[in-house]
Amino acid sequence: MENPARRSPGPLVFWSLVALVFLWSGIRPFDRFTWWLEVAPAVLGAGILWATRRRFPFTPTVLLLIGLHMVILMIGGHYTYARVPLFDGIRDVFGLARNHYDRLGHFAQGFVPALIAREILIRRSPLKPGAWLFFLVCCVALSLSAVYELVEWRVSVATGSAGDAFLGTQGDPWDTQWDMALALTGAVAAQIALARRQDREMSRRETP
């Protein structure tokens, strides 16, 4: 068994940085209501990770990506997705029609959950790496994206203008379709780029 005293301090430092970003994001955000809506998935995810850390510890790559996804949510919550300064600058330099930070967020919304779903399916179901696993992981990521779009819709309907920053369409009538397409693209890209790495990490975890 691994000696806890020999464990790398890297994960502790990384998660401490994620916690600091969370604290920063809650200091005078652009809109407090939108901040709560945007960071809620990160807070929920952190709670689930903590509760299942011994029964189902994820591989290092997945944990790293979960933390980075939380940071994306927290930054979006602080500024709102349509007002992230760096992406305002990118918009202005390239003459874009909108701030594209939300596009990054929805790509991550497919990229990270895809690897989470892939790991759960491999470790807790009879599925093995292959075409069916690839397809079902894409389906899971796309369904999660669709559920999120439904949540955005209901929040906007229920709160009126208070939910506009959370909806974040920026006047684009095809924003919902773009969001789901990017989530699907993220799910495909994640599996192509990181499936083998994830398999190696899972294999090492299972080795006595």
C-alpha cells in the first residue's frame, strides 16, 4: 500500500488553488444570483467527490479536469459568461460578434463529463473500451448538456430578466444548439485525446 507520507503534495496544492478561485469568485461578483447558479454545479461536484473519495477515487487526469472545469464555472459566475474580460479582448481583437467564453464552458461541459462517464462505465459496468462505449459516453455527455439547457430555460422563464445573464444567449437565436453541439464535440475530443491515458491510469490503480 502507498505510504501517505510519500504522496505528492501536488493534489493538495491544486485543490487549494481551486478553493482560492472559489473564494475570489464570490467576492463582489457581477450578479450574485447568477453567481449562485453558475457555481452550484461546482459546489455539488466537490461534495460528491468528497463523499465518494474512498469508494470511487477517480484517476488523476479526471480529477485534474474536474478541478479545471470548476474554475471555468467560477470565473463565469464571477463575471457572467458574457463579460469575462479576457474573452472580451479576444472578441475585440478578432472582430467577433460576441464574447465566446460560454462556448469554452459548453465545450468543457462535454469534455469533462465524458471522461467521468467513461470511467464510471468501465469500472462499474460490463462495457469495455470500443465503439459502443464511445457512443454511449457521447450520449451521456449530450444528454447532460440538454438537461442543463432545460434548466437554463426554466430559470429564465421563472425569474424573467434576473435569469438573462445565466441564459447567456447574447442575442444568438441558435445559442442552445451551439451549446449542445460544442458539448458533443468536447465529448468526442476528450475520448480521442485522453482515452488511452485514462485506461493506463485505471490499469495502474487496479494493479496490486
